[in-house]
Amino acid sequence: MANYANNDMKTTGAGGDGFAGFDNEGFRARGRPLHRRPVTDYGSSVAKYMAIRQMGVRAPRINQLRPAPSYIIDLLPPAAYSDNPAMSLCTKHAHASLNKIKHPINVVKWTPEGRRLLTGSSSGEFTLWNGMGFNFETIMQAHDCAIRVCQYSHGDDWLLSGDQDGIIKYWQPNFNNVKVLQAHTEPIRDLSFSPTDAKFVTASDDGTLRIWNFNEGTMERSLSGHGWDVKSVDWHPTKGLIVSGSKDHLVKLWDPRTARCLATLHGHKNTITKSKFQPTRGDLLATSARDQTCRIFDLRAMKDLFMLRGHEKDISTLAWHPIHPELISTGGADGSLNHYLLDEPELGLASKTSTAVIQPAHSVPYAHEFAIWSMEYHPMGHILCTGSNDRITRFWVRPRPGEVDAYRDRYHIGEAAAEAIGTHDRSRKRQMREEEEEADDEADALIDQKMPVPGQQAQQQQTQQQQAQAAAAKGPSIPLPIIPGFPPPPPPGVNGAVPGLGDLSALVANGNLSAAALGQLFPGGLPPPPPPPPPPPPPPVSGLAGAGNIPPPPVPLPQGMLPPGLVPPPISLPGGFSGLPGLPGLGGISAPPGIPGLGANPMMPGHQGQHTDNTGAGGTTGGGGGGGAGARGGRSRAPLPSQEESLAQAGGGGGGGGRRDPRRRN
């Protein structure tokens, strides 16, 4: 720490060589190779600046730094160079932070105290990065869809976030979600707090601006006037003034009290991507658009003051420096990063009728591979953070005195040129080490919070699929027979030796047990099968001698009763018929003769089947021999017409083989 007392960029550690966690041979205790992690330490420089200010008149004059390593100790915070904003250009790449599961970064926001950086991704996740070591701290699922905007209140005690579904969420500093508000039906593109934090304004793709009461979460006014999607909005830091930029190429100034449009600016020729007031003085307004220009509007004179050029593609975002009102940075759709100093216009181009054109004071053409969606300065102004569509969050710092290679890296001259001059190592080892470090930091943080590690569930599912495929490739398994005197075989899918038989899995080939395998298992031949179980003893026979297995006759039942367990058959009776006599539930008719226990004569052999028709016996249903009254030889009285059908079903038909009774209808 003492060797790098007053610089922004350094590598700190507990060891004597200045690297944290490494031994003298340059290797970690875990066995990983040496990797220098850059760390920004502004503590010593801030302490020195406070000591100089406390001395007052007796303090030595703050000298300008010279491009030599010996002047690193004299580097002070940006606030010490209020008259020289060029000392605060963040042009050196410090670190690239990315999650293990990568998503485009839509918004970056420093916490009010500047200790951490909050990023919102297109997957709806909040990620916290350390503001000094740039390492991963924590991650959480904040929204169900892409996060579009985040904004801290001026009192630093609340955070608002908006997403693709038009939902606003209230967050405390510890990221405790206390309220969910459906502000719009379309995606929310921007929001801003009022100077008193009592209200906030939202901009949406539905073409409206809405002013909300923060405490109650209710809408107070709706500002309508844009003809297309509203892409940006900002509330003046000290006044009741709102600026908005839309897809209709217009920039409008609004009065939040009356919801009236005060002025309309027609300077841009394409979609407005960002509009923001100058945070320290508030007398300048910066607007960027997809026409590759950024305009600075003077609110005091109500005219365009400067036009910033230098981008080859659309300008996607911008950020004012928190200390120097003359310094502004812009990010392009091609990933380029430009810094502008507003007090350095091109000579000969400024006049009373034309707008002065300013070229970038410094440009980083290869800052990102894709569009820069969001950028913000650290509250102290010594670090600039950018979030891009290439899913990487990059940190940019001030170069230390004497670091000439900071302008010859791959972000300034390109990857191929930097590799040619030796300022860029294209090998994958370094990148793999950095990604491994980030993954370890993220996994450690998730384990501490008892959250599922990303990718662990997918890995478990892949392992289960591989096991299922391996089991299917072996084919169906045939269970081995259970032999008396031997232990049972192992269950299917379990390999191993069985006591007394060895490893049975080696004897089974393609799911079959061959004869050779059986011979190996039983050298003396297969054991005899177990004897069959003894038959059950016959039931005791009582009755006449020589009867054999003939059961005894049933016990005679009283007249009109059925044997136990015998249910009367369901018989549909014609209408008006009261029943049959003699049967339980059917009337008082006596039981037909020939049934043991119910009559004196045994049943004739011809009555084995059940008749389904009303014909006499002698057909195919009843079998040979007559049935009913015709079989008894005597002629009986014909039944009543209402009893013919019931008697035919109960007696099995009549007149077996004889002629049909002419008095019957069926």
C-alpha cells in the first residue's frame, strides 16, 4: 500500500510482492497461476487532498503532473483539478466484468456512496460489483423481463427500476422490494426523480410521460404531446422543469405543475436516445440522437450552444461528469467511447448564427464490440463504467503519469495492431483465468447466500440423461432365478459380487444368461427343482355307503323360502300384474316340482340351459325332452294370458317337442 500511495490504479495484496493471496513463487495456495487483479485505491489521494485543503494558505500549490512515474504519488482526486477537466479523462481500461451466464447489460448505476456498481441485464437480474476490486459480489432476480432503467433518489434512500412490461419496483438500499407498480402497458424507457424526491416521472413507448406521487404510488398527471415512443426523460436537478426526447425526433420541455409543453427543440433529424441536464449547474442540456450527433442546449439563451461530432455510427447514450461541467462522454452504437471538453470548440466555426462544432478530446474507438447502452461516472469522477450489448461491463480509469502504453492497447488501436506491437496478448489463457476468477467469485457468493449456482441444475440433468442412455444401451435386464440355498441376485442395474457366486454381471451378455455361464455357476449340474406343494385334503364325506364324493342332500326348506344366499332373479312383470303366488317377492304360487328342497320330483335332464324365448322345450335352448306341463303327460289348464310370459321364463317353455297350444299368443 505504501509503494502506491496516491494513484488510482494499483495492485494491492498482503504479501511482500504486492499481490494478494500469492506466495513468493507466484502461485496461489489453490494451485492456480499468478494473475494480477487491478484495484482502484483513492483513499490515500483523498487523504492528501483533504490535508492540503485544511492547510489553507500555507498549503503548497497543487502542481501539474508530469508524464513520469515519479509523479504518481502526487495524483489527486478530480475535485482537486477543478480548473483542468483534462486531468479527469477516463481513458485507460481497468477491468471487464461479466457474469457466468452472460446477458446484454441495459443499465449501469453506481450506488450513492460509490462502493458498488449495480447493473441491470436483459434477463431481469441485478448484479452488484465491487467498486474497488471490480469483482463479483452478488446477483438477484429483480424482474421477470428485461430491466430498462434504474434510478436512485436524491436522498440516497430509495431505488426505482423499470422493466420491459411497464412495471416499476421500489427498492430499499438493501435491495428489499417493498412495492410493485404497474405504471405503463408498454416498456418503460427512462425515469427521473424530482428535486424533493416527492414525485418522479416515467417515459414509455406508449408515447406519454406520467408524473407519479412517490409515497402513494398514484399518477398525478400525464404529459401528452409526442407523436411516437418517448425514449428519454430527465427532471431538472433544482427547478420544476422536465425534458423528454422521443422517436419523433423532437425534444420537449415541460412544466410539471400544469402539464404544459413549454418549448420544442427541432435540432435532431432522427430518434432521440438520451436527454439529460447538467447535474452541477443545471444551465446546460445535452441530447443525443441516432443522427450521429450530440447537441448542447443553453437554457439561459434558449439556443443550441455546441454540436458534438466524431461518431461514425449512432450515439446511444451519454453521461455528464459529476465534478467538471465542461466534460461529457458519449457512447456509440458501434461500441466507441468519446470524451468531449466543451471549452475547446474548433476555431473559426463558431458564429452568432451557426452552432460551434466540437470534436472529441479523446476517443476510444474499440471500447466495446457492440452498442453501449448505458454509462455513468463514479460519484468522485475517477472511474467511468460502461454497459454494452456485448454482455460486458467495463471500468475505465485515469491513466497514471508515465503510462504511455495506455493509449496503445487494443481498445485504442485495435486487437490486431496491439498484438503486432506487443501490447495485447491474444492467448486464451489470460482470458480463461479471468473468467475462472469471476465464476469462482460468483459461485462463492451464491453459496454464501444459499442460492442455486447457475448451471448446476443443468449439469445434474445432463448427468441423469447420460445414465439413462447408458442403461438403455445395455438392453433389458433378465432377473436371475432365485435358487434355494443361494442368496438372491443383486437388483437390476447394481453391479458387484454376490456372496458365493462372484460377480454375476460379468456372466450376463446382452441381457441373456448363456449355457456356459450356467455351467460356470453350477459345475455339478443344476439342482433339482423344489417339490410341488401337497394337495389339500379332501372334505369329509358323510351319508350313504358307496356314495363317494357325492355331497349330502340339502336340508329341506319351508314352503316358499329360497336357499341361503340365493337372490331371486330380476323379473320384469307386466303392468297390472301383482306377482306370482308361492315365491318370495313374486306372489303365492308354489315352487315348481323337481327342485331339491323345494319339491318332490327331481329336475329333468332337459332343463339345463336357460331359455330366452317363449317356445316349448325341444328347441336348441332347452334340449331334448319336453318342458313344463307338456312333459308330465297330463293335460293341465291353460294359464291366463297375463301369466303366459312369466310361466314361460320360470318353467323354461312348454310343450317340449309337441305341437303348440292354439290358445297361446306367443
